[in-house]
Amino acid sequence: MRFGTKATLAAIATAAALALSACGSGSTSSSSGGPVNGAGKTLDVFIGRNTTYPQQQQQWFTDTAAAFKKATGADLKFETFASGNDELTKIQTSAVSGQGPDIYDLGTTFTPTAVATGAFAQLSDSDWNAIGGKSKFNQSALGISGPDSSHLYAVPFVSRPFVMAYNTTLLKAAGIDKPATTWDGLVQQAKKLTDPSKGQYGMAVAYKDNFDPWKYIWAMSEQQGNKLVDGKTANINNSTVSQAYQTYFGWLTQDKVVDPASVGWSNSQALANFASGKSAFFLMTSTGSLNTLNNSAIKNNFDYALMPTSLNGSNPNGGTAVASILSGDNMGVASYSKNKDLALAFLKLVTDKDQQLNYQKIFGDLPTNADALASLDSAPHMAAVTDSAKKSYATPFTGAWADIQLALVNVVVQSIPDLASGNVSDSNLSQRLQAAQNTAQQSLSRAK
């Protein structure tokens, strides 16, 4: 799990008050419709360790356990993990032994891999009713809860949609009213905003980041009607994906709207560049950047906008106007759990409106609860972020996605020397796309 904004002592105090008041606002029912009586029982929740805000996370554990105890009579035990590999190992060993955590916190793109282990219970209509109903959630957040709407295994917990930040002062000085909604239009604006003699560039892009690059390629491909995964078939080595990479690389090599130093930048370094006022747009960010920007040289001169949703104004070949990948965390109930009613009661609690808003205040992650999300529309800097949450789309629901994602990033990793020299040739890109195609296809063939 990744946490966004800086937590304060005031926010923690609010957390306790909201957590306790929220559970007192209604009763908790089981999937069979009766009240949940968990006296003498303990529910075990496996969740990502927050190394950035460990004290705040411990306080949230304490407050949530108190709220859960009041609602059900049961105790709540939190276990934490440090990496996706740690969690996958725990899932696999617990599934074999038939004992372990009752609930697992799952990153959205990790959810298909977790479900493929067979360790998670499919949620029935009565299960969803016990949680509060599917209508309780921002509907796009359900997009990666299962392979289709009839087979759902995970409950949306928090959302981290991607947007772009922009410098309002620089845009105004250049006579630009608002950020472009197409990739072509954004490049034209970035050119107007680039002045190397002042150390100013149109875009801040993290070419060496381990997570960012593939998201651009996926978005542009979806927008142009090319599904990177179609059933058991990979669609990577084709003209649409090649154009996506060349567009992405071209911002640096052809359009010259990105600082040449960006070939070595991670996302945090691109953020630092934007926060210093040296670039006009910072692409592929989330509310995780809000704390940095609110305490930066441009704290009064920035806002967020949707990422472009098309190349030049249309989405050909049945393309989709995706604004972001569906990013965040889900929670799944272990199929071996003997505390399913308690697990559903916990999921209801942590996805109720007040609890979700409380979590957002502490950690910055957006609610998946529809009412909670709507209430943030008018908050400072949040309009585009909440809009992006509603226009986010799921990556393919396959256990092979982790390998495919890595293969897409590797194309960029292998192209870094070429980028540094100023050109990625068509032949080099073609070879790398073929390697990514082979990796993806092999993984899809093995996947369940």
C-alpha cells in the first residue's frame, strides 16, 4: 500500500472520533440477515505496512479495532507485510494449510494474481448486501474485483487515480486557459512552455521510474482501441503500441519538451522538478504529491487535471477514453476463513462513508464509497482527482499481468541508453517489442 498526504495529530484525533461514531450509527448484519455476534472471536487482517507513517497506521489499527469491537463484540488483529512477494507467499502457504489471515489487503493490479491462487471466496449477492451493496461503491472501482461482474472476489477499499499536475502561473503567462485533453494538444502546449535558456520545460516525466512507463503505454493503447491482452492473446508488437512508445520517447527526443536529465529520473525526482517551478506539467501523479506541492515554491500556483484521454480528439477502433488505470487497494476474504460473517462486517465498517473520509484525511487515498467520493468534489485540488477515479479503467484480470507489466517497463529500461543519446530507432524498438510480446504471450499461456 502507498499512502499519500502527510498525517497530522489533528487528523489522528479525528480518526478516533469518526471511527467510534461511525460504528454507533447502525447495526451490523451477517450475510444471512441476522446480527453478527463475535464475542470471544478474533478476526485476522493482513495489510501492507506503512513505513512512511507507521505511528498513524498503528493509531488507525487501534481506532478501527475499537470500532469493530463495539459493532460486533469481536477482537481485531492486524498483521502487516512489507512487499507483494511477502503477501503472495503468505497467501500460498495459508491456502495449503487452511489457516491464516481472514482478510487480505490486495493492490488492484495484484488482485488477479491473488485470485488465481484459488485462496479467495467468491462474493455472493447476500455477501454484498452484508457489506452495504454494490451500489455503495464508485462503480468503476469494482472493475478489478473479479474477471467479470458475475464473479467478484474483492471489495474496493481505497483508490489512487492518476492525474497530471500543472503550474497555473506558467500556463497563464503563456496564454493557455487550461491543460489540453489530447496528447497532441498537450505536446503543443508543452512546446509553448519550454525555454531551455531559463531551465524551463513543458513536461516533467520520470523515464527511469520502475512503475510509471507502462501506464502511458497501456492508456494510449486502450485509447486507440488496442487491448494489450485479448483473452489468452498478447497484443504488444504492433503499430499502435509502437506509436505509443514513440510518442512517449518523442517528448524527449523529438519535441524537446522534457529536461534531458529526465532519462535518469524517478517519479519523486520529476515531482521535485515540477515543485521547484521548472516545468509546466507533471504527468502521472496522484494525491500522493499533494503534501509536497502544498509545501513547495509553487504551493499557490498549481492544480490537477485529467490526463489526456485521446491522441487527437477521438478514440478509433472502439477505443476507450481512459483517464487512469484503476489503481488502489482491494480486500479479499480467504476461502478457508471460518469467520466470514465477521469478515463481511469488517468490510462494511471500513467502506462506510465516515470511515472512508476519515482514512482519506489521514493517508490521502481516495474513498471507494460513492457518497464519500462525491463529497470531496469541491475540496481544494480534488475535482480532477475524483473525476479521474470515476473514469479509471481496470487493467486485464489475468494472473499474467505482473509479467506483462514488467515486460512493458523493460522496453523503456532497455531504451534508456538510446534516449540519452537522443534517438530510439525503429529497429531497436521493434526488437524490444517482440521480446515483450514473447514474454507476455508465454505468461498468458501459463496463466490460469
